[in-house]
Amino acid sequence: MGSNGEWGLGHQFYFSQSPITNHQSPMTKLFLPNTQATQQLGITLGKNLTAGSVILLEGDLGAGKTTLVQGIGKGLGINESIVSPTFTLINEYIEGRIPLYHLDLYRLKPQEVTGLNLESYWEGIEVTPGIVAIEWAARMPYLPDSYFRVCLKSGEDGDRQLEITAVNCQMIDNLISS
Ligand code: ADP
Ligand code: MG
């Protein structure tokens, strides 16, 4: 972790004490020791993110992207079980505080993504604004103006390391509370 702080003991997960910041984009690193920690972080995001927020999720198969979105669903108050949209491409959940749009671009090529008009989700055109969570976001040929970029990596002991960067948007203040 170097000069930006040692891993500190968080509530459910370890937390890098001070966000690493460049001009525009504050970045926070989290250590997620188990599935519950990933879910708990999702719950915090689901409770705090505003409508129109976009979360671009990157990480290998099994890194925990869907697990995080399941937590977001819980934090929004969605009771329906959130399943991977690998085959459906988009799953929409409207019973929570704000809608959740969960996408998985794994099976698509960037040129196929263009035809999906993804911007209608984050611009709220013909769609009620909500949280847009996109797995395999590296397949996107274009990006929203503002978004959270989340990268998940497996650690040596079966844990996960997560980096969250707030690009042109406000970082959630305290990712380890609430
Ligand atoms: P992805 O959507 O990235 O392919 P999934 O969320 O479907 O990944 O699966 C991730 C697997 O890893 C699940 O079995 C989940 O229980 C587990 N997992 C999630 N977060 C952690 C964590 N922090 N530590 C250990 N295992 C985790
Ligand atoms: Mg997945």
C-alpha cells in the first residue's frame, strides 16, 4: 500500500485509509476477505448511490462482479434474487429504492454493444433513472461521462482485492460504514 496508508481493519472488510486521488478521479482500494465482504460493500453502494450512477465492473470470471451487484440489489431493497445476466444481457429490477439495471457484456463484441443503445440507461431516456451495473465493461466501445470503475482481482488466499475509481462523480464518502 505504501504511503497511501496500510490496510486498516474495516467493518466487514479492510480499507485503505486514505483514498488515492489524482486530479479528477479519487480511487479507493479495498481488501475483501470473503463473499460477505463483497456483498456488504454492494449493500453500501446500493444504499448510497443516486439514480443515474453507472458502475463499470471489470475482473475475470469468478472475480465477484455478480456478487457485488447482488449486494447492490440488497442495499436497494430488492427481494427478487439477482442472477447473472450472461445470457439475457440485461436484467431489470424495479422493486427497490430506485431501479437496478444489471448488464453482462461477456458474450458480445464491442460492435455488437453499440446497437444496444446503452446510453438510454444512464441518460434515463425512456427508462426510469436508476443504477446501471455493467459486467465486462471493457467490451464497451464508448463510456458515459461519469461512472464508477470497479476492478476485482482474486488474491492468493481466495480473497479479493477491489479498486473503485470515481470518474467525474463523487466517491461514496465512507465505503465502510452504513
Ligand atoms: P463474476 O460475476 O465476476 O464472474 P461471481 O460473483 O459470479 O463472479 O462469482 C464469484 C465467486 O467468488 C462466488 O462463488 C462468490 O461467493 C465468491 N466471492 C465473491 N467475493 C469473494 C471474496 N471477497 N472472497 C472470496 N470469495 C468471494
Ligand atoms: Mg458475473
